[in-house]
Amino acid sequence: MLNIKLFIELTRLNKPIGFMLLFWPCIWGLTIANEFNSELKTYFFYMFLFLLGAVLMRSAGCIVNDITDKNFDKLVERTKNRPIASGKVSVKLASFYSFVLCGIAFLVLINFNFFTIWMALLSMPLAFSYPLMKRFTYWPQLFLGITFNYGLILAWIAITNEIAIIPIIFYFGAIFWTLGYDTIYGYQDINDDEIIGVKSTSIKFKNNPKKFISFCYFVFISILILIGLLMNFNYFYFLFLFLPIGHLFFFQIYKLNIEDPTSCLSKFKSNNVLGLLIFFNLLIGKIL
């Protein structure tokens, strides 16, 4: 039982917000690519595969992140008790877990067309190099956005077997979404991070955090509007955009207190609701 508990802590399976933030862009991509006047079995099957893939790859990514950051994690109050940092799980065992998770994820991946498999494999170096970025640049959140939203592109390709400008534009907007929410997340540890020398957008924009986050979310919302126009969505799509807009600018920004880690965490976690709202918006635009 102890090993199971440590494995869950190591892979953050007890914190589903991480894999859900990886999953929502996949669902957005599937939804804009799918034609709902045809068979839905493939759509729901791919939805399940992407959820499984998100859980597996996020779990493997957490392990790689904790191996890379074990010395930093020991110095941060919030992360010092993580299994690797605390010595409860060895690097060798953690690496084995990560290898197994990636192997299972590959078995999920081969259910897609060749183009999707190839594009997914191309993204692997970027996904596993992300934890190193905080050592060299103030923009690790940008690399996280590039990695975390890549599923939007893969989902489009899985349905259409081709690439197009619409998912690329959407992907660009989603990167700014991640830039915003992960900057909020970073304010939980900003004091410790500054002491140990870790870089982030949270530190870079600490004097004007809401201005930067507002800019990120403005770009994201603008892209959502553009996607609606490019895809000739009905007016209900644009009408109901007030829900994600209100959520982002009122709840996440206006009510954010960067001095309060609890406030930062709650605003970060609320992006699961945001992902759901946008999913419903896309369904409204496609179906009604």
C-alpha cells in the first residue's frame, strides 16, 4: 500500500488538474475537426485515447520533472516532501516507472494514423526538456504552453489526417492560455524560487502580474473569436463566449491575490472549468 501511495504522489494522480489541462486542448482539437453529422464512435473513442494518453504522459512528465528538479525541490517548502526530493523513491525506480508509462502511452498512440504517430514522436524531446528551461530562461511557461497544447494539433490530425491553418492558429492562442495560468501557478513559490535562482514569468513580471496575465488571456480570447469566424460558427458560439471571458478576467485576474498561495492555486485549478466552458462553446458552434 505504501508503494502505491508513493507512486500516486510521484505521478500526481491525486492531482488531476495537471492531466486535465493536457486533455482539454485535445478535446478542442477533436471537436473542431469532427463532423457531427457522421458516425460519432471514432470521436468518442479518440476522446478516450487522448484522456488515457494525457494521464500517462503527464504522469511520466511529472517523474522526469521531479528527477531533474530534485535538488531544487528540497529547498522549496511546497515541494520538499515529494517522493524523490525526500528520498522515499530512488531515481532509478522513478526512471523505471517513467519508462513503463511511456511504453503504455506508445501502445495508446499506435491506435492513431501514421501522421499522428509521427507528429507525436517528434514532440517528445520538447516535452522532456521542459523541466530544464527554468534554469536558463524566464520563459519556462512558454515551453510548457508549447508542450501542453500540442495535443490540439494531434487531435486535428487524428481526425483529418492532415494539417491546416485553423488548428495552428488555435494552438497559438492556447499557448497564451497556458502562459497565463502557469504564471498564476508560479506565484505560489516565487519567494523560494528567487532565493534558489529558478526563473519564471512569475518572477519576470512580478511588478505587473495582472497586466501580463491580462495580455495573455486577451490574445487567447481573440483567437477564440477568430476561430469562430474562420469556422463560420453560429452566433450562439460568440454569445456564450461571455462565460469564459468572465471567468478569465473576473475570477482569475480581478480576484487574484498573488500574495496568497491559496488564491493562486484556486485560480490555477479553475482552468479545468475554463476548459470545459470552451469545449461546450465549440460544441455549440459546431452543432447548433
